[in-house]
Amino acid sequence: MKPNFSLRLRVFNLNCWGIPYLSKHLADRLKRLGDFLNMESFDLALLEEVGLCSTGTEPSLGGWQLGAVRPPVRSPKENPSKHILPPTPTPQQGLAFSGVIGSGLCVFSKHPIQELTQHVYTLNGYPYMIHHGDWFCGKAVGLLVLHLSGLVLNTYVTHVGETNGAWGLGLGAGAGAGSADLRWKDRAPLAVLPGSRIGQDLLHAEYSRQKDIYLAHRVAQAWELAQFIHHTSKKADVILLCGDLNMHPKDLGCRLLKEWTGLRDAFLETQDFEGSEEGYTMVPKNCYVSQQDLGPFPVGIRIDYVLYKAVSGFYISCKTLKTTTGHDPSGGTPLSDHEALMATLYVRHSPPQPNPSLTHGPAERSPLVSVLREAWTELGLGLVQACWWTTFTGYVISLGLLFLLLLCVLAAGEGAKEAAILLWTPSVGLVLVAGAIYLFHLQETKCFNKARAELQHMLRKAREAQNLGPESPPALHLGQQERDRAEEQ
Amino acid sequence: MKPNFSLRLRVFNLNCWGIPYLSKHLADRLKRLGDFLNMESFDLALLEEVGLCSTGTEPSLGGWQLGAVRPPVRSPKENPSKHILPPTPTPQQGLAFSGVIGSGLCVFSKHPIQELTQHVYTLNGYPYMIHHGDWFCGKAVGLLVLHLSGLVLNTYVTHVGETNGAWGLGLGAGAGAGSADLRWKDRAPLAVLPGSRIGQDLLHAEYSRQKDIYLAHRVAQAWELAQFIHHTSKKADVILLCGDLNMHPKDLGCRLLKEWTGLRDAFLETQDFEGSEEGYTMVPKNCYVSQQDLGPFPVGIRIDYVLYKAVSGFYISCKTLKTTTGHDPSGGTPLSDHEALMATLYVRHSPPQPNPSLTHGPAERSPLVSVLREAWTELGLGLVQACWWTTFTGYVISLGLLFLLLLCVLAAGEGAKEAAILLWTPSVGLVLVAGAIYLFHLQETKCFNKARAELQHMLRKAREAQNLGPESPPALHLGQQERDRAEEQ
């Protein structure tokens, strides 16, 4: 039995917009971020979009080497981002998880990190959409296991894929996105797209789902994230998830994540909130945010989160939640184009709670079943789209090969030899590009199928449980492990 | 506290060599496999390399739809593989996990599957090495959670990447692999490669590590597999891993997996073994196996495994282990080019065991530390190789672009216009191919770095623990969770 205790956790979260060469005033912002973290002494600082430069065999993040190693001693002038690490006497650890460019996840902990791992989302956009950058970043979720006074804390940090957003529209429609504003970053340009297909979600009523090619990808990522948390946190006493989800609170992916994992939103639960209106984490007051970025949400959007839960036997509450409001904490130039979240959480011992599904019966599970079904349908639409692309590119490849054959015949003759040779290059290019697109969409169909299979399985379990009545609850979500834990204690 | 009980588990494992159009006598073999499974009524049948044909929006495996759904009622003539599912009255469930072509993992369970998920390995070979097929398969590990009489059983099924083996040598050196023998499958042609760099491993002494381009990939996959099991099994009472690891028992990846997870090898632990010599799962007697496949191991190789462990409070033992011996179980044509494994396991309640690391002290951890260090070094060599490729392809891209510029200049003039136009196509192709190779090796470096960072972290924890002495053991491997469980019970 674990000791009776109370624990305070101070958590900092920020999407740093830290892409070398592309983000504005990066060195200055990182320096000020480091100074601020030094001053405040958070327990955990969870950062996203921290650009990594691969300069040899070991990529480094400022003065930090990748992989939770202690910071090498360097001269202060060597790198402006050295200040990210507060030089306090407590054991500080940093790590960064990476994709092709690097997923940009980075964590600093005041407490020793016991274990760490990472899961890269299987659907990460398309490599041929270079201007979106998602595939190259390798969006991921990182897990750190900390042991604090006998309590097991699983901390997750993630950055979920963006929508095609401003670039998609700007480049596609040739309007709106001036080249001066084309910055490589993962803000939520979702807002830029007009029209919507998500009927239930008023926030998105005016979006065009047809333009947001990554919607199904984000739902799939949300499900993968939820599953990763579900399966890796079964021994954890407290679960903490911070990051840039690139989803509004009522978006399908966000609801799916919360329903499946049982995580609660610090903004909705906090006893004391101070910061931007409605907890927005991208606000027009921020000088790095243009109205174009916010689109139909001129007052701001909330896409960065602190989510948490404790298993039965423990109780977690958010005492205070602060956000920056378009400036840095001291009122100067902002630290990023996103606003920082600063939460003070308290974990306490509590008597085991009664099993909610036993007391409330099957009706209690309806929101979960409903969101699972909705996600299943959404992924089905993504699947249809992916299948359309595989069929289309399959035809293009066939026609391209036929055309190449024709060109060979023409080149062998004398009539149109030069024209045939000239057309050879674009034809080969067409076939190659179509082949690559075909392959990636084929992989996409498999990923959608896999996620749908898992969702379908869970829906079936839910239906079985409903047929059996409230006396035989299924292992339907994390509530199950809370019940198990309650039994043990 | 869970009830005192004893549980028998009958497990079947087979790499089915079930690639449509490419594997010999597939329909017949699958039919006989189904008949056999019907007759024997195993608790779990874990199959690898079950080819999936995507024929629309829902891929199907014989009469089975993807995703643990019940089998649709079909006429017996519709598909020869329908027999894979034994039509017993108990709830039978099947599922398949997929990659681009499909990872080919497939599980049939007599007991209801509570939860399921999948993790695709981040390093899966290279897409441009089409003839190896690894990247297209998307090698993965699948997890099924079963609840049996109150016991939580985590079953993992996996297929780890092959070596470049026979094809690599055959196609590379232009010798040995006749086109008639070029079959698309994941056997372990490792054995074909002469010469080795793994000094410690006598089995591999004669291999050429330089030729086995996937060695580091398999070590990385083994680490990912071990980490996946480690992090997702913390609440499990019994852990079972079956599959084609494509590694010999003393290979680095195999040792890493066993040391990190604490899994034990059924072949080494069984009370009663019946089958092929040394438990080989590819034997020359099998008519689908050529001597070329076995290379320097003419008597056979053991690359398929049943591994298991129970946490403290439970005891698992292997009563019998059988393998087929180059024929099907009734002495006919074999079911696959691999041999099937059939294990009868018993799980019993047992008093919590004393903490091994507390009784044995830091020296006990040496094999683990040693294998972690070895893996870290191996991945470092893979990393160097990957960096070399990024540098090389970087140069090729630069030179290719310069050459294209030169061709443009020549084409603008009159002197060598036709030659310039003719050279345009191969040059563009070269740049595109080099670009793709560059990107994939860049991603590879990130994956190696990530795995090495995790290994480095664990090594540091181990060193810290050794400095602190045996009184403060680190959370170094699954032993930790056994200790926690022991404390709770």
C-alpha cells in the first residue's frame, strides 16, 4: 500500500514554434524561455515543435544532446538555447523525440526520468506534400515514467498533425496566403477553411471538410494516442498529457481521446484560471499570429491542452491554470505564436471510488459508444478517399506506362522522334510520382482499416456488454483499470 | 486478490508463408491448416505472413473480414482459406494487422479478445528495395488482451524483419539465387551470407555483416518490441509472445528482447519436447526449403519462438512443446516452409517470489547491461552507415542538379542539343531517386538516434543503480513490475 501523501506538480507546456531558419526571432525567444523556466522552477516543462538540427551522428538541441543525457558544459556564447535548461542543483533531464526532420517533442524534468519511449503515429500526412511538412516531422507521442514519492506518474507529450489549412487553401486556390506569410509551422490553420461536414460540431460548421484532407488522419492519430495512453498507463497512478493537439475542444478527435482515456481538461476543471479569454492558446494579440491564421475565429482558438487523470485511490485536481496572453509572462514579446500553459496540479490520496459503470449501467457508456461510432464513420470516409486515390493513381500509372510504350514506338520511327524524346521525361516523372502516391495511399488504407478494426472491436464489446446488462461490464475503457486497481487496494 | 486456480493454455504458432500468387500450394496448405486447427482446438492460433488481398475498401482474409469481426457465412467453395476458422461453438475471433501489403499477422482465439492494438516498427527496411518487401509489409507487433478466469493474459504476435539474405546476395553478387528460387517471403536467408562481425555470436561467425544491411534494423525492431511489451504489459499477469523473430537464439536482438522483458524460451524451458532437432523451425526435410535458404546451417535454423513469463504471484510452465518436422502433423506435405510450434502451457498461482535484484545485487544485472551496451554499439554502427548514405546521396543530389543545369545550358545552345535532351531523363531520375534515398536514410538516422537515446538512458539508470548499490535498485526491467506486484499482493 502506498503512503498517504499530497504532491504538488507545476507543469509548463508550450508549442515553441522553434524551427531553425524559419521561425522568427528564434534565438531570442528560446533565451527568454530558458530564463523564464530558470526563474519559475517548474517540475515539468513540456515543449513541442523544438526544431532539431542534425549536425553529424548526434542531433543536438542547443547545448543538449538527444536522449535524456545531462547537459554538456558549454560557454554561454556557444548557443542561445542553452538557457532552456535551468541550472538548478536538482537532477534536470532533457530529451527530444524525433522523426525525419524531428517531431520536435522535448521535455525537461526536475525529477529523474525512470523510463522513456515514443510512438510515431502511423498516419502522418503524405511525403509528396512537402509544403505541409507533417510526414517529414513524424508526429509522435512521447512517454516519460516518473516515480514521485512512490507514485507512478506517466507523462505524455504530443503534437498531433495539423490540417492542410492556410497553405492548402493558399496554394490550392491561389489566394489569401501571401508568400511572406508562408511559415513552416504547425499552427491550426483549420480555421482558415470555410464550410464543414461535422454537423455536430458548431465550431466547425463553416468549414469545408473536402479541403481538410487531414481530418481523418487527425482522428486516426487521436485514436492511436488514446490507445497508446490506454495500453501504457495501466500501472500508472497519475496520467498527464500535454501538447498541441491541433484540435478544438469539441472536435471529434479531442472528444474521442477524452472519452476513451478518461482524461480531464485542466481548463474546464481548474479552480482558478488566469489568462486569455476562453483559454485560447492562439490569440490575435500575439504579434506572430495573423488574422489569416485564425480565420473564422478572430478572437482565438484553443488547441493546446493540459489533460490529466488519477486512478482510483488517488485524486488529482488543478488548483491554478494560467496562460500567457499574447505576450511573454513579463509582458514582453511573446515566447511563441502559441500561448504557454502553466498548471499547478495537486495529487492526493483518496478512498477508492465506486465503479461508475456498475452504478450507472449501460446508459453511462453512451457518450463513449457514440464517439467511437462517429470516429469509425469518419475513418470510413477517409478510407473511401484513400481508396479513390489508389484507384485513380492506379489508372494514371497504367495510362502512363501505355503512353511510354507509345513514345518508344514513336522514337523508334522517324516521324516524331524529337517530340517523343521530349515527352519521355514528363511521362517517366508522371509514372514515378503516381507510383509513390499510389503506395502511400495504399498504406493509408491499411492504417485506416487497422484503426477501424480496433474501433469496431470496441463497439462490439460495448454492444455485448449492453446486451448482458450492467452486471457484466466490459473492459471498455480506462475505467476498467481503475476498477481493477480499486479491487487490489 | 485473484482466486487460486490452474489454467491450461494450448498455443499454436506458424509462419504460414501465405503470400497470394507467390507461395506454392497456398490454398491447399491453408485448407489443411484449417482442418488441423479444427481438429485440435487450440486456445490461441497465432499466424504470421498471412497474405491479405485488398479488394476494395475492406481487405479480407479468406472468409474473414479484417478486424476481429465474426466470420461472414459463406459457401464452402467461396474461398479455400475459410477452414482456418474452426467452427466450434465457443466464441472464436480472428483479426489481422496490416502494413502496406499487410504485415500478415493473424490471430484466432477461443476466448473473447478484450482489447487489441498494434505497433508498426519504425524501421522497416527501405521502400526503394522493392525486392526485399519489408517496407511494404510494415513489420509489426500485435497485442491482444484476454481475460481468462480473472487472469489478464497479454498475447503478442510479431514478425520481425528479415535479413537481406539470399536476395541481397543473389541480386547483388549475381550468383547463387536462381530466379526460379526467388520467392517473396520472410524466411531467414541470413544463413546465406558468409562472414560476420558479431564476434560474440559463434552461430554468426562466418557471416559478412557488411552484406546484412538490416542487422541494425532488426536490433532496433527487437528493442522496439521489447519496449512495447515492457510498457503495455504492466498490468498483465501472464505475457505470451509468439512469432517469427527472424533471429537465432543467440543473436543480439533475441538476447536483448529476452533480457529486457524477462521472457523465457519455451524450447529451453519445456518439460517435454518432441519435434525437430534443436527445435529448428526451418529444416532441410521440408520440401519448400532449399539448402540455399539454410546456407551455412544445413541441419536447420531456429527463428520462430514461443516466449512467456508470469508476474510474481503466478507461475507459468511449459509442459509440452512440439514442432512439426518437415511434414504436416499427420505426416503429409508441410503446412508452410516454417515448422509449426505447438505448446501446452500451465499457469498456476504461486506465492510472490523474492526480489531477485535485491538478493543478488548489481552483478545480477550485468547480462542486461552488457546486452544493452552491445545493442547501443550495434545501432551506432547502423547510424554511421545511415549517415554515410545521407551524405553520399546529398552529394549525388548536388552533382545531379549541377549536371541538370549544365544540360539546360547545352540544350539552349546548338552544339549538343540532342545529347542534352537524351541525358535529361536519366539525370532527373537520378536526382529523384537520390532524393528519396536521402530522405529515408535521414529518417533512419532519427530512428536509430531515438532507440539509442532510450538505451543510453537505461544504461545510465543502471550505472546510477550500481553506484548506489543493491539497496536502491532502479526500475531497470520488467523485474520492477514484478516487485511492485509482489508488494501489492
